[in-house]
Amino acid sequence: MGEKVTDREGVADPGDAERVLVGDMVRIATEFLDSLPEALHSRVVWTPFGDPAVEAERVRWFYTPTDHGGVPLGELSPRRQGLAMRLLASGLTRPAYATACVIMGLENVLDEVEGWGADWGRERTRDPGLYWVRVFGRPGDPLWGWRVGGHHLSVNLLIHDGGIAAATPSFLGANPAASPLLAGTLRPLGGVEDLARSVMGSLRRPDQARALLHPRAISDIVSGNRARVRPGDRMIHLPDLFRGPLPTPRLSALAHRLDEAAERASGYTEEDHEAMALTHDPRGVAAHEMTMEQRGLLRELLAAYTDRSPAPVAEAYRRHYLVERNLDPVHFGWAGGISPGEPHYYRLTGPRLLIEYDNTQRAADHAHSVWRDPDGDFGMDLLASHRTEIPH
């Protein structure tokens, strides 16, 4: 699927800025773990790194209102919550961290939108305290990692020999996608929606036709919460996006009803889902076919996703896509309406790249977005080549 990002080939020998950042990350994680009583510590830390059970949990991630594994913020004291948030901030650029914080706080807005009555079998379903922290291995070891996740948020980091080895999958969602403010509108993912619409709108009609993957938008991202994405993968339906079977027939029936409503709204059949499946060969319009202005918009859109990583990594990705030959193979595809407010979906694919965005549910007021590296999510490519170095 392609080579590693050029400026990331030095992960084994990271630059000074990355070493400083990882050093801070180690100190924050250590202080956080040292602050926990044993009952919480044992739930947060999974060791040893590389153990099959630990690895299975490390690559298990979600974006639904389910248990994401570890300890939720709501069970932590204010000081421990602060340390957990510092850890999250260390794994993101400042704009990405601010976006993540808005998404977490948006649970309060969603609670009001749903009439305070949503029920997924928890005391409070829409709860900004239900974002979980989990650490894999021991901070400072040659290989270790961490995850912060909850409804519409999943940040996954792997650290190897003082460098950031992986920062994907990275998921951000927003429900509602747009909320009224005093003299304004809150749109946490509005920027990545508007940039993509600008790319699509700037294409000539023949190119728009080639970019259009489907005339109607699919109801969710196609890659779902798989540990690995492969050609042929189709959209995962809502009931299968939780940690195990839902605990009661009532909740299971609720998930099926919501999924069926989303399918009716999209009008999708099995043939439509097959048409939108992930493919080995990228679909859509390639960057090398775009004008300089369109390529500039595409670079901005790419950066809005790769900036969901620590600052030195984000800068390396920006430099990578400034090189024309690295941008050339990136393909842009779209599904659904182009006008604001219409249900839509888009996809960016290329070497070691899969980006997906959908805003279709709740009458196009519920957005999902994900950045993935099909070859290197969770650092799987690194681990495959360093198995003998992983402690057992």
C-alpha cells in the first residue's frame, strides 16, 4: 500500500521536538498512573505489551456510546481528570485538542436535543464523564501506548524508542453537527465538511461525475471500528459497533430500529453497500488531475486530518504532502448531495491513507470522521517487523 510518510521514516531516531514531546508524555502518563489507587490502576494499565490479550484490547476501539475500556473521567478526582486531559492534549495538536474537548462537552447538548431521555443502559447515556483512559505497557518502555475514547472520540497512540510510531485510528464525531450559539453556530467538524465541499464544488462537471462514488450518501463511515481495514470491507451496521452484544433485548431492539431508520433514510440496498465497499485501487479523482488551486484545497483538507496527531508528527505530514509526488496519488471521492444541508459522504484514499467523513444521520446533523493508515494503524507494520523485540 506504499511507503511510510517520508518524514516519518526516522521514527526509530526521532527529532528533538518529538523526543521532548514523548518525554513529556511519559512524565504525564507516569504521574497519572502513580496517582491512581490500585483498584483504578489495575483497570487502566494493561501489561505486558505484546501479550495476546493486551494486544487484542489495544486494537479494539469504538465511537459509539459503549464502554471503551479503562476508567472513565467521571470516576476520577479533579486532579486525575486534569492529568488524563493533559495526556490527551499531548497526543494532539492544539486545534485537535480543542475540537476533542468540544466533542466531549457536546454530550450535554445532545442530552437536551434528545429530551434528556436517551437510554443505552447507563445511568446517564449522554455523559461528558464517560470518556475512558487506558494505557498499554509501561510509560517509558521501548514499546507502550495509550488510548482515550468515548462517544464520538477515539485517540490511539503507540510510542516506540522515544518516537511516535502510530497515531491512527483517529476518530472525531459530532452530534449535533451544528448547534445554535448566541450570534453564531457551533460546528466542531464544519471545517472539514466545508473544505471537502469546496474541493467537490471546484471540480469541472466531468471530474465531479468521476468523483461521485454514489448519488446517495451512505449512513456511516465504511471502515467502521475494524482493527484493520481491507479491500472489500462494507459498512458495519449499528448493532455491531458496541463492545459485545447489547445487554438487554430492549437495547438490542433499539439499535436495530435506529439502524433500520438510517438505512431507510439512505435508501441503500445490499447492491449499494457493495458499490461503496473499500477497494484496493483508489476511486474518485486523483490529485495529479487537479488544478493548483484544487490541490491547495486538498492539502488543507489532508492537514485537517493529519493534524490529529502530536505537533511534530503533524508537521511531518504537512511537509510530506507538500511534495508533489506524494500528493499526486491521493484520490478524492464523494457520495450524496453537494449543497449545504444535504446528506453527504466523502473519502480520501492513497498510499497508507484512508479518510472518511459522513454527515447523513439525523437529517444531516450527525457527523462522523476518521483518519486511518490501512497498513500501519496501531503500529501494526512496526510490530510485525519487531516481534522479537516485544517483551513477553
